[in-house]
Amino acid sequence: MIVTNNIDEVRQHRWAEAKLTWGLVPTMGYLHEGHLSLVQLSLAGNDRTAVTIFVNPTQFAPTEDLSSYPRNLEGDLALLEAAGVDLVFTPSDAIMYPPDFQTTITLSQVTQPLEGSSRPSHFAGVATVVAKLFNIVQPTRAYFGQKDAQQTIVLRQLVRDLNFNLEMVIGPTRREPDGLAMSSRNALLSAENRAAAPVLFRALNAAKTAYETGERSGEALRQVMRQTITAVPQARIDYVSAADPGTLAELDVVVDGVLLSTAVFFGQTRLIDNILIEATEDTE
């Protein structure tokens, strides 16, 4: 396994055998089974697999947890080598954002609601760094997780708008046995908050059950989530959402599928989760 923080070296290995297909798994490190499931998808679908490990400062607001974001590069590299990854790119802030760096990519619509409303600068940072990684590695396919649902929508739009020559692959959310979505931020939870955090998945499932038993009011689905979450005293809601899966506009009435999502604080740690209910054809 090649480990490098050098852009030219990445490109040298990427194009050493130009006809080979490459998968890219961008990460911020502190890897867990969710990341590794994306790695496995890439390994199965490509000749070579590259993983990037970079805690991107531009997607954190000044009030957010950049300094406390968990890191374990040595452990991450051991996991990736055991998995059979070919190349790991571990750039520094200075390599990704040199002193004269001036460019930011912004998307005008799908970045505005949900995470964009709570974290206004977040997706400009995400879009910019992912575009840079796409240009550095030039993968055949890029792999992201459904847990970050809005991010996948934003990045699909980025790929379409800027004509990146790659395929986006979205892997399913991986969960702990109690339903909590796997996340590097879970390591920041106190024992009490860790015990409380599975309420996110319970709330989403409660809304899903309401939908499956005939509820089509978006506000009613949101209220089911609110009631479930507020029953847990450690949880502080940032948002609950029942939105159009394409535009992310909040739905009054669910007609063609719905993205149920929520962001909740447990102490200072903010967790997100979602369930996508896709449109089904009317069989009547």
C-alpha cells in the first residue's frame, strides 16, 4: 500500500497503468465499519482503490469541533492496508490550501436547507475539497455513504454541473447493533449520551412506520420524529425534516417518496441520520 501526501505522486501512481479503473473513497479519517464498507465496494468494483484521509478545515464553522475531531492515522492506515487498499493520500492543510488559495465552489439551491441552514458555510467547504480530490485522483468511481444524505445530493449535483468524468456510488448507512448510525463523532459522546443517541433511529423508524400505515402529511411525519426525540432529555433537536428526496424542499404532502432526516445535539456533539423512502408505483 502506497501512502503519500504528495499530489504529484498520487497522479504518478494513478496514471502508471492508464487503462485500469480506480475507485476513490474520500474520508476524514478515524475510520469505522461504515468507511470500510465503502472501501469494500470500491475494491469489488475497480482495479485499484484510493482512500483519502483529510480533516477538511473549510467545512467546519468557527464554533464547530475541528480541534476535537477524532484522529487516528496510524490505526486508519493499518485498517486500510489489511483491507487491500492500493493508495492512501494524506495531505496537510498547506498542501490542500496553500497561502494563495482563492477558489471556493458554491451550489445555489440544494445546499440551502437542512445542514445548509444550520451550517451555512459547510457545503462550500465540502464541494471545494471534493472537487480538488476528484481532480487530483481522477477516479473512475467515487464512493460516499447514505448517512450523509444531503451531501450525496450536493455532490451528485456538483458532478453533473461541472462534468466530472466519474460515477457516484452511494453505499448504505452502516449501524451499530442498537441502530445508531456509525460516525466518527460517536467517539465524542459521553456514556450517557451514547446510550441516548439511538433515539435518532427510533424517531426515523417511527415516522417510517407512520408513512407505511398511510400517513402522508409531511408535518405529521415531522411531529412523530419530534415527539420521539424530545422524550429523551439528553437530546436537543437542531432540525427534523420530511423533504423531497431530490430538491430537499419540505413536503406538505408526500406523493413521490420522502427523505426523513434529523440532526440532534447530545451535549456538544451533533449527530445526523436519515431514512430514504423511495417512490413506489401505484398498483391500483
